[in-house]
Amino acid sequence: MSEFVTLKTSDGFEIGAYVARPEGEPIAALIVVQEIFGVNSHIRSVADGYAKQGYLAVAPAMFDRFEKDVELGYDEAGWKSAMAFVPKLNPVVSLNDVAAAIDYAKAESGKKVGIVGYCFGGTMAWLTATRLEVSAAVGYYGGYIGNFATEKPKAPVMLHFGKLDEHIPASVAEAVHAASPEVEIYWYDAGHAFNRDADPKAYVPAAAELALERTLAFFKKNLS
């Protein structure tokens, strides 16, 4: 079952969120943080997938701060619109959106809360682990993690990167490892956004399946 809800942030905004509910009582809750294309059909399907695994999944609509109900595709027009939003995004400010989603997820589930994010969301997952209170965090190809690599996570973290990612140099992961060697870091024979199954130009099934397998095992260990 899924629905859209409204979240109120501590800095005075109202943002939407897509909520996917499991059948029966949730194992735990997960915040699912979008790429730069909004909470589109792909991100909703990702949330639905975690709900099928038994998690209450909450995907906050980060772009609602600038424009309501943004859903972009991966064609030329979608990329152009997405790039226009990028300069407006401030990961530190966006933590308010994540915090609101965490509060909602805690209240709704009564269980532990984790976070998983993709691209921009991958950076948000890292910052959430270092600055907010969650029980586990997983980040997929978060390029701006390098700006915050020396921050110490307060929860277990797993990070996924593509060896062929032209947007994220290996130095990002190396900086995280140097500061926090306990963080689990995995590399795949893939480029950026290899989990994005709605985009044939990016999707790498073998990498996506292995990363998901590792992610689910990680959440089972830390959120059960």
C-alpha cells in the first residue's frame, strides 16, 4: 500500500513524501532519498521494493522547497530541468527534510530507522549518518560525500560506487576510508547511477543486484 503525505520541517517548510507500506507490521523504517530527478516513478519503485522486503519506506520530496511535485525523466528535457535544480540544492539545508521524514517514520513504525540514498541522496545518507540519528545508512554513488569525508558517522554506513563513474573520482571513497575505515565501501564494474533501472543508459543489472543484496543484508543486521 502506498500514499502521499505532507511533512513539516523544522525550518518552516511543508514538503510531500511518498510512503510505501509493507504487508503487516514493518521490520523497521527506511528513508529513501531521491536523485536529482525528484520523487519520480523510479524512486517510488525503489521505495516499493523496500516495502516488499518488509520496511516502511518514506521518500521525502526534496524539490518541494523550490517547486511542488517535480517528477523528471531521463531524456534531454529531464536532464535540463534537473541541472537547473542542482545549484539550488544545499545538502545541509536538505537535512531538515530528512529529519522530518525520520520523525514521521519513527512515529509510524515504532521501529528503528535507516536511510538509503542515490546520487544526491547518497550524499544525504552520509550526512544523515554523521549529523542526525539513524541506525544505519547506505549511500549509492554520492559524489558530494567528498566534501564531508572527514565527518565521523554515528551509525554503521555502507557506500556503493561504480569503477567507471565519470562523476566521482576514487579519491572520494579513499578519503572516507582514511577517516573512517570501519565504513563498508564497495566498487562495481559500472558507471554512475547503475541502480537506475528506468534508464537503460545507466542501469547495470549485475551491479544493481549485488549492491541490493549487500544493502538488504546490511539493513537486516543493523535494523532488526
